Amino acid sequence: MYIRKEGELLNRPSKERFQYQLDNVIATLRQEIIDGTYAPQSYLPSEMALSKRFQFSNKSIRKGLEVLEEAGFIRKIPRVGNQVQPLHPHTTLRFNCSRTILRDLQLEKLIDDFHQLYPRIQIETVAYYRPVSEVLSSEHSEMDLISVNNHQFQELVKQDLAETFAPLPEPEETHPLLLEPFRDGGTLRAQPLVFGPVVLCYNKAHFEECGIPEPDGSWTWDQLFHSATALSNGAGRYGFGFHAISENRWPIFLLQSGIRSEWEAPWESEALRRKLAHNMSICKNILHNRAMSPLYLSQDDKEINRLFREGKISMLLASFPQLKDFLESGLDFDVSPVPFQYDPATLFFPLAPPSTGILSIRKRHCLFCSIWRRREPRRSSRRIRSAFRAAGGCGNGPLRAVRRDRTAMRCSGKSCLRSGRITSCFFRNPFALGC
């Protein structure tokens, strides 16, 4: 089908074109099965016939048939053919989730995409505003799925409510580190969706105005102190600020106090205790240093974000959802790894801080989770990542080891953010997303 010339393939479609053609094959055959063109128990045309019809290779046609088989539309019988299966009745699943999930993950677009792949399964989203325990007690009979963060899940464990949810299969493509917060007695009760790191975000115009080198991966907190003081102009603009009371900000100073071996027996490590005290004093000095930071404890990230957008703060610690807001505002900003003093490290968490999972209420919901993460992990992960990148983050792909170099490490943060390469720059050893 492709012309080979001097060792090269000509007229070979791009990945985007290939995916479009594959989706067209799947959608066409699926619709023909639904409208009765191919009756139950009958057989689809041979792979060779379908290849000629769609002008697609046999191997590619086979991939499309595998998707239809996983969705339950056909059954592959070796040496016989692909038999059309009787259609199951429509299934509706009620998914309760926070407004943050709906907004930041662009969940409605993902569900629309899911509906195109599996039209006989409908996902109905309902935003909740109350504590999860109250939602469970009041709407238990109507709910099939619910999103929670890891802190909410731990509260449910303390209240003996975690056993309400059906056990979930272990996703092979997700690192065990991300699954631990969602276990109850060793049983997985939720699956994380997406996550990203905390980074240092800065206003490029302020650095250019003051003639100060922009941050890079080698910055220490001492360097941030020096630059933040120089960026403050004494007229309402401060060099650095962050939402200090957030559980996803101040623990960074603890995390950077020692390597894993020191944390295994912290009561025996005098060096660890000394570094802990020093790093917490750094955090305190930032909050009380009027030459670089406002004496201001914000209620939430929104207040700090507003100050940064208005140019009243030159640098802040930010997560990916915040970067999405900055991109939409047209602000000229960039990002860099979080400064460190001893051990270069940062917190990472799913898109809806601090950790997002899906819990089951009824066992029938497993149809949804199993299809979402079945034998096409690359296909489904690609769809999730593309939607998440549009929201300003990176999807939950396979994890791989990455060495964090203490020397200057520079990248174009916004371009990495848009392309999905940002995590390869910002995650420290031992784990990083491989997008």
C-alpha cells in the first residue's frame, strides 16, 4: 500500500492521519453493527476485504477489530472470522465529581470521546459541593462513581467507609507509588487519573527589567532570596510569594531536607534533624522577609494567582492548573524547577490537588474502568494526555527513572507545557512521567 523507494516508505500517513483513518474504520463498522447492517451471529467481511474497502493495511484493520472486540461488538473466532455479538442494552453510570475535576481535567470532553468509542454506555456527571462522606450518605443509592483526592480517601478509611467501594484491578501502566494512597488494607479502592509537579513560575518581564538572570534547575533558596529582593521595587511589587498554608506547598521544605535513607530512621539522624530545622527556618524567613515577600497569608491559590497576574509578585510556586490560568491571561511567564537547599525535590500530585482517583459504588461501574484501561492503554492514555495538556498539564503515563542534574538546567517552560515535555525537566530522581 506504501511505495518503497531506496529504503524509504513514500506516501506513508502521519500519526495523526493514521489515527484519523483508524477511528473512521472503527466508527463505521460499529455503526453498521448497531443499525443492523451486520446481524447478530453473522460475520464481518474478511480482513482482506475490509482492507480493500477502507484502503488500509491488514495490520491496521486488525487493530480496529481488536477495539471492537474489546467493546463487545464482535468476537474473534480463530480460523473462522469476526462474529457479530448481540448488542447489550444501554447502560447509564452516574459519576459524581468536584467542579475542579470537571474544569481542570476537561472531563466532559473525555467522556464525549468515551461515548464515541462505547455509545451504549452513557456517563452522567454530577458536580458535588459537600464533603464526600455526606455525598455518600445522601446519594449512595444513585451513585456509581465518585472522584476523591487522597486526603478525602484517607478520611473515608478512618470512618470505615472505604469498604463501601468495590475493589479495583491493578493498572499495570501506573507506578505503584501513585496507588498507595488509595489502598485500604492492601486493597485498591481507587485509581489515579493524572498528576503533575509543583514548579517555580516567574514573570519574564520583571527579570528583563531588572537585568537579573532567569531561574534554572540549579537555583538554591539563597539564590531565590537574592533575586527576589532585587525584583522587589518598594512600590507594591514583591519578588516572591506562595500560598504558604497549602498542604502542597510548605511540605516541599520538609521533602528537600534529606534523601530516602535518612527518612527511614529519622530519629537516628542528627543531620536530618539539622536540615529539617534549617529548611523550616528558610520557609519562615520567606514569609517574614518584607524586602522580598508580602506579609500575607492567602486564603487559597486564587489570591496569589491574582497578585501574580497583576504583576505584584514576580515569582511563585505553582501547579499545572494555575499555569493554565496564566496561559489564558496572556501573561509573559516561564517556569523552572523548584529551588532547593540540600536535596533537589518537589511535590507532585494529580491535577485536582492533591490526588485524584475514581471510587466505585456499584460493581457494574467496573465496566467503565476496565474499558478505560483495557488492552489499548496507549490509545486511551493518548486521549487523556491530549485533553490534559490542553488544560495545562501532563497525563498519567508510564513512569521512568530520571536523573536530576544540579547544574544549570534550562528549558522553555511554556513550550514544554504545551507539548507535554515539561515533566522530563521538572521531576527529580527517582521517578518522572514519561510522556
